[in-house]
Amino acid sequence: MEKFHSCEGLVAPLDRANVDTDAIIPKQFLKSIKRSGFGQNLFDEWRYLDHGELGMDAGRRRLNPDFILNLPRYRGAQILLARANFGCGSSREHAPWALQDYGFRSIIAPSFADIFFNNCFKIGLLPIVLEANNMEHLFREVQATEGYRLVINLEEQSVITPAGESFFFDVDPFRKHSLLNGLDGIGLTLQHAAKIKAFEKKHRAAQPWLFS
């Protein structure tokens, strides 16, 4: 998993509450357990004017010119502003996979659905909860200013605006440690590789018939 220390990125505002995981990545694209390749179908029903199916060439599909991510000023955004209860609905891990594969490194919202929130940390996508009044301030600024960028500093747990305003966010210490060091579940387990190998060697010697 890629380490997350800080991120300075273009911001895109998704001004919709209760965005569920089926909107983030529709069900017809959930036929793969690889984490890559889902970005082209992120928000598929909103981004395109035609109905999408697995295997379609995204480059030949008709884009919805009114959808926020299709506007030239927001292309290449790495930070997504969202509204309350982002990621509700089914627990599909493909939702954060699609957001990350598209290019987002952090999602900022006043609240998230619990399972989606937890799944983000597992792949190094940082979900940030800010108070509603701070979210309103950021939405106004990003909509009024083309090229609006934020700096996210995980070590200091702060979101910094172009004007130098700083908003503090809370993060669980264990999750913060994992992100800063790029440790997913496998990486955390491999930190104990020597002990695991020693146990396996001892177990094999004590009960060799189990390994014949």
C-alpha cells in the first residue's frame, strides 16, 4: 500500500447527500476482485449518457457534460468534497477501489457510512470528517475558485486552504500509523514474518504427520 503523508491536490465538489455505493460503482462492474480498472466506471450512471456494461470502451461512450467530474476545471482532481452519509448502501469494497483508481487520494465529508469509511483505510484512501460549517465554507470556495487546491497533512491532521486556513480532523492512531507507513492488512502481518516462520517450523517438527 502506498504511504500517505501529505497530499496537495485539485478539489472537486460532489454536492449530493447520501451517495450510495451503487452510484459510486454500479453492480454490473463488480465481476473482478482486482483493485485496478474500476476508475473508468466511477459514478458511471452520472458520468455517461448511455448505459454502461463491463467491457465497454469508455473512450467511445457519450459523456454527460453537466456532471461535475466531466467539467474541464475539475479533471485530474485528487480530493473529493462530498455531502453527508457518503458511501451508504451495500458494503462493496469496489467503491473505494473505484475512487482510488480514478485518482482520488482523499474524500472529505461531514459523515460517512461506517463500512465504506473502514474500507477506505484498508487501501490507503483517506476519508476525512469535517464539521458541517467547515464543509459549507469549502464548498463555497471551491465552486467560486477555478483551480482550487487543498493541502492535507496527515501527520498534523490538518486540511489547509490556499488562504492558509487550517481545519483539524480526527483519525484513529492505529489507522494513522498504518497510512503513514503504507501498511495494509498484509503488510501488518508481514511485520511478524520471523515469528510466523518460527512457529511453523516448531509446529512442523512437533506434528510432522500433518505436513506429509
